[in-house]
Amino acid sequence: MHALAAASALGPKWMDPTYLLQQYGTAFFAIALIIVFVECGLLFPILPGDSLLFAVGLFIATGQVHINLFVAMAALSAAAFLGNVVGYEIGRGVGRPLYKRQGRFINTANFDKTNVFFDKYGNRALVLGRFVPIVRTFITVVAGIGRMHRRRFFGWSAIGAVAWVVSLTLLGYFLGQAFPGLTKNIEYAVLLIVLVSLIPMVVEVIKHRREAREVVTEIGDAATESSDSPSESRDRLR
């Protein structure tokens, strides 16, 4: 019962790596490649990229997926990088009209969040953004819209793809080796990965609200000072 509750918290069944493995068997890894590619380039930000990479490492460690670990990480890194390239070219080709679209996932708010992230971290955003849901999907499109130099984009994007894939896949692999029974409670492990991946977003929201309060306070203080100034002027004239 607890496992089912944890699984339901992750969303639809197709977002659960265990379900995908049980449903598709040997095709699981190919599906993982497709999901990583789509999430990194085709503007569909709710796919389970983080948890899926973790699960791939875990399943390899426990013998449920029969593929060499290094081959798997190389293939997943290539899928993530190629997804980025597609996203970049979409942004570069379509440009501003895409930015103004107000769809469920493709909307100005998501692009604005990504722009703020890009402005704050510069080129490093292509690496750090890999670990932030939503930003991971839109960062490459923003780079394309801004016509970031292709060579610079490809270099930083490749570093980000490898860092993201290797870190999460190895985490799943080593935990799978240390705790083989983890596969029986993978719902909890995946849920933890999802929650951890949301931490940067929560931190940014808290920071944004704090900065907004500070601005409001400064405006209020300035308004108070301006309202006091006429009486002060009259006192000086007396």
C-alpha cells in the first residue's frame, strides 16, 4: 500500500521507471534514450529525466537491464546532447514568436524563469541548468533565441550532458550495488530524487519573494521620506 502511494505521487504510470521496465522489458533502455532526448530538446518538461537516469544505473547494478554501464552512460549522454542541439535549433529558427506563445508548457513564464537563470550563471547555466527541472528543457531554446555562438553552446552543452547523466546514473548504480533490495522500494528512491531535483526551484522562489519584499520595503520607505519632506522644508523656513 505504501509503495502504491509513493508511486502515485510520481504521476502517471509511464513516469515510473519500474513500470516501464516491467511493461517493455528489453526495450526499456531504448525508451529511456527517447525520453531523455525529448525532455532535453522538444519542449516537454514534465518527463522523468532525473529519476530515469537513476533507475537505469540501479537496474544495471541489479542485473535487470543487461547493458554495459559505460556504454549506457555514453548513449544517454549523446541523447541528452542531441536533444539540446535540437532545442537550440528550434529556438534559433523560430525565435521570438515561440517566446510569446502561451501554452501549457511553452509559455512566457517558463522562458522568463530560464532567462533569469541564464543571466545569473552565464555559460555555466548550460551545465547547472541540467539539474533544474523545466530550466533543463528551456535553457537550450533560450540559447537559440539569443543566438548564442554554436561552438560555445555545443561545448558547454556537452559538458552539462555528461555531468548530468554520469552523476545520476552512477548514483543509482552504486546504491544498487550497496543495497540490492532498493529495487523493491524504488518508488521511494525515485521520489527522493524528484524532491531533491526540485530544491533549486524552491530556493529560487524563496529568494525571488525575499527580493520582492525588499523592493516593496524600499519603495515604502522612499514614499514615507517624500511625504515627510514638505513639513521638514516648512520647519527649516521657520
